Amino acid sequence: MISKNPILTIVLINCTLLIIITCNENKQPNASKKDTCISCKTPSRIGVLKQSLQQDSNQITGNDSAKMIRISGGTFNMGSTNFEDAQPVHKVTVNSFWMDEHEVTNAQFAKFVAATNYKTVAERPLNPADYPGVPKDKLVAGSGVFSPPAHKVSLDNPLQWWKYVAGANWKHPFGPKSNINGQENNPVVHVCYVDAAAYAHWAGKRLPTEAEWEYAARSDKSNHTYYWGDELKPNGKFVANIFQGNFPYRNTVEDGYAGVAPVKSFPPNAYGLYDMEGNVWEWCADYYRPDYYKNSPANNPQGPHDSYDPEEPGAVKRVQRGGSFICSDEYCMRYKAGSRGKGEVSSASNNLGFRCTKDDK
């Protein structure tokens, strides 16, 4: 199905598409900074393609050899008053579970591919029927890559900083001439929900629910501005990989990274989990609906039964959490505590990854 709104990118519902990593574009009440979150958006594959034409006892090892942390169940206040789709703030109780201490890395994903011969959606051929108006010789496998301009641009069109790059995928994050040699500890990117779910199944795990993810991120169960506290730079230092400077054209790289950072580059939270904010967006199991919190169960919510995004009614989307290296406190703020992201299930980009969880049995 194709979205009829040409301003939003066209989305096709099948397994040969790319995402829109997006957030509600509403300004916060009484806030001096804008939360349009356009900077968080990764256009769908067809959109960028057409544009390019113009602790020890609490630790176990998963089946993929990843260290996992036991998260003791409890109750917390889920959501945020600063984001419309994260309201109302409501009490949620989750059972105990295990979570990967960091995002799935290139090295881990490579083992999965070697064992299964799995091909990610970004590596698969494109069906011409899904891309009307695109010449067949341009229908080559690829993915969306954050490509910031060298000068100031209007922030109303994400296609100014996203490009469809033929041959971009998890092994070649910037295109066929790039590789991941020496980047084994970087989080794997260019993985859509379909890919992340396939990996989790192979590893004997699952993707976290949205409630589990936020509960783990709020390790002290407090409602701070950020998951680490109320100061953007505790002791004058960045503690997460986000964008500094003037988005999208001038990144001062004050945190040390212009793009993804190797896992465990920043301090862990109180549970021992790394990069629960910034670095790469992380897929959750829940379907996305902006109104879900109004009727969300109080105990172990699993998300709604279906997906609905009024910005793209025909697109099937799942929740994403944590923000990425593209998020900025100056502009897009969707890495802040309680905020939500969303993405079309067969779409990916170079700022999107995941981590896994397991039930506590």
C-alpha cells in the first residue's frame, strides 16, 4: 500500500522497503526549543531512491554469546509529559527479564549471518512493482545513509540530509566501497525490524517490549530529563553519543563521535546497560500507536494489536527507542527520557540497530 501524501515519504508495505524513523512533530508546551524531530526521520527506501535520482550473579550469556543483565521486575512511571504520543504518564509493572548489556554488534551479527546465510532486507533485490516511476536500472539494493550537507539548510525536508546509497547495508554502511573492518564492536546498522526479529529468534531471545526497554533505561526508576539525570553534560562531559553543533551541517563532535560509537564507549547505567540513549535507535517488539498509553495495561504491556500512525496510515510500524547519534538537544529531542520513536517494519538506515531480551525463568 502506498501513502498518498507526497510530503511525507511514500511507504510500501512489504519486505523490500526502508524506514521512516520518525517522531511526532509537535512543539513542547512552554518550551523554547523545537521538537519537530524531523532530524530523526529516515525517509522510506523509495523516498531516498527517488531523491537520489534527482553484575556477575545478574549476568548470563545468551545463545549468541552476548552478556546479558538480569533486570529485576518492578513498577515505574512510564511516558513523558513533553511528548504527545508518550502521554499520559502512567504506572506500569514489568516482570523480571534479561537484557543484552549493549547493542548487537557487527561481530555478533556476522556470526548469525555465517550460521544462517541470512540476507538483510537492504541486501535483497527490489521488486519493480513496488517502485512505480523508478527506472528499472536504478532499482538496486541499498539503504538510507545520513549524509549531512556542508552548509546550513532548512530543517523542513529530511531528504536534504538523507541519501539512498546503492550497496549500503550492514557490511557496507556507507556503500560498496566501505566496510566494517576494525569496526567489529560497533553496533550493527541497516537492520530493519524483520532483520532484528530474525536475529533474536536465532539467538534464542526476543526483542524487548517498549515497557521493558524504558524500565531498563530508567535504572533508578526516577523521572529525570535524561535517562542519566537532569544535566545534559554531567561534570561537563557528554555521557551519550548524540549530535552537537548546528544540525545537520556542523557537528562539533564534542562527544568524540560523528557517527556510531563502539559499544561501551560511554558509562553504563545503574543496571550495567550501555547506550540506552543515543548511538543508534533500537527496535522494540510493540506495534506503534500514538494513543496507546491511554488504554495500556498496567501489568506487562505488550503493545497494541495493530499499528496506526496518522502521519502514514498505511504503514505498519513498530516502536523504536533511545534516539541516535543524529539526535540533538538543540533540535530533535527524542532520545530524552520517556520519548518514543517509530519505524516501518521493513525499513532501515545507518542509525538504527537493536538489542535483545529473554524471559526470566
